[in-house]
Amino acid sequence: MAYFRITLMRSAIGLPAQRKGVLAALGLRKRMATVYHPVTPDVAGQIMAVKELLDVAEVETALTKAQMKEQRRPERGYVVERRAGAVLE
């Protein structure tokens, strides 16, 4: 099943209440928030109402919050070769 990955890129400050309601219906409250919705005509219509504010991509699977957080995590930048006080053999 295909999903829309919807990210709110721009704020809704200064927009009419109807547009803010569309964002609330999509589950978007803060900038850079990402939600997944199944590909349906209803969701597509909501996206079209606020298309200037969103970044939309079609993906095969929806990620959980933990999976999205893991993807954003940067590399550690270092490697632990041995612990302090460890005996060399």
C-alpha cells in the first residue's frame, strides 16, 4: 500500500482559519513535522488546499516515530578502540 509522506515546511501564521483547519486535519502542528497518510482522493484534496506549505512524497511504507528518529541520527564521528584502564594483551 502506498502512503503520502507529508512534511510541513512553512508556518501557517497569517493564514485563514480554514487553511489552519486543513493542517490540523492532516495532523501537522509544527514546522518540519512529518506524518504518513494512505494515498486516497480525500487526503490528496487536503494536500492540494495547502500545497504551498508542504513537502509531499509518495512512499511504499510508513515509518514509525522511532524509525524516523533513527534515520535523523548522525554518525558518532569517532570509534572507541578500547576502554580507559583496560589491560592490553
